[in-house]
Amino acid sequence: HHLTDQNITVLKRVGVNRLSVGVQSFNDQLLRNMDRYEKYGNGEFIARRLSQTLGHFDTLNADMIFNFPSQTLTMLDRDLDILKDIGIDQTTYYPLMVSDSTRDAVSEKFGHVSYRKEQQFYHRIVERLIPTYRHSSAWCFSKKAAMIDEYIVDYDEYAGLGSGSIGYLHGTCYANTFHIEEYIALVSRGDIPITAYRTFRFQDQLRYDFLMKLFGMKMDIPASRKKYGGIFYRVLWFNILAFLLAGALHYRPPYLHLTRRGCYLWVIMMREFFIAVNNFRDFCRSR
């Protein structure tokens, strides 16, 4: 319902050149389970609106989810067929990520959450989208070079602005208060609205960088050694060796690249990373 001609015109007028649309699935039963069917329409309607929006922006991205407990390969294939028929510029296929606080609700609506089929689903997505699309990250696929949702890949540091936002600056991860009125009051007084923070050891900052850079498919080794100095290999030699031996990485100077096998391993790690972030958000909300 948000992809109206009026809204598109306004977005283009203010300079928006990439639009990301939360679709999740075109399957009507899954949309009902997500309480999206009544809010946003059925799968056919959503596909039609996406098709009508295509071409208005440099990049139109569709956010999708895979590995719902009740999802089958047939359902996943149909979603992929629709995306390819539309000719979407980019699609980001997130694995189902369930925080501790939402696990019971998700299980009640979709069934028991399991990762048993996740790898099969992920490899089907890759098989269907490559080579028409190429990896922009381990779970983002683009027809051409384009921006992606994960700013954590492109930027070593990022500021979190607004209530409930999370930032990472100078090795410190922080979260702003989730209470909007408190946030406004603190900012109005000139106070910092941070509700929780943690400063990471230098070694942990390096491991975080390793995770995020390779999530974006490659890591510039000379640039990383310049940034971290002699500690780079002292901290990461075992991680790099283990992933090389596991067939998850290969080195083509000057970059360390993710392999097909490595892509799925990074999806697992990023899934767990974002689940932890969601748990952290829930903790901050409860304070």
C-alpha cells in the first residue's frame, strides 16, 4: 500500500535512488501467518506493485526471508520465479532470525523453528539467482553494482542516531535509549541519550572487521594489515587457516574471497550475529 505513485514521486523528488521493499514472501499463507496479508495485500498484488515500481529508482530491492518452518522448496521456487519474472534489480534473502523474546510467538504461528533445511534453501536461492544476479554480500544478490542494506559492510564505523539505534565508533558499540520521550528530553538538554555501551578489545575489533568484510565477499589483506599492523596475523592466523582448510575462503591477491561454501558459513554467522543484536535490543527495551 506504500508503493503508490504519489509516494514514489515524493521519494524521487527528495533524491532517493535506492528503494528497499520488505516483501518476505509472495506466498499467501505465509503472508497471513506474518499478519501481512490484510495489511499489504496478497502475493499477486505485491508482485504487481513491485513490477510497476521497477525503473523508477536506480535500484529496487526486495527483502525476502527463507527457512520458515512451514516453507517448502516449491514455495521458495515460486517466490524466486516471481522475482525473476519481475526482473527485480536486487534481492536480499535473509534467513529467518528469531530472537529469544519472539521464539514462542513464531513457533505458534509457523511451527517449530529449525535450521535443518536452511542450507538446502540457501543453496537453492544461489542456484536460481546466479549468474543472472551476482553476490553483493553473502545474502544479497544484484544484477549490477549497487548499494546494499548492510552499511556495516561498507563502513568500518557508523553512528546510531535516533531512539533505539545502535552505533559503533572507535571500538565502542552503543545503544540509544528505546524510550522516545526520554530520548527527546535528553537530547533537548544536551545530554547523550546512550542507555548501554561496551568497548571491545583491539583483538575483538579485528575479528568483527574480519566477519563484516568477508560478509561483503572479500577482504583486502594489505589494507587490513596497514590498519591493524603486526597484530593482524597474530590474531587471525588460526581463523584464516581454519576457513581456508574448510574450503570457505580462497586467496587471490590482494583479496581473501568467500567461496560458495564460505557464503553459507557466513550466512550462519551473520544470522547468529543479528539474533544477538535483537536480543540486545530486547534487553535495552526492558531497562
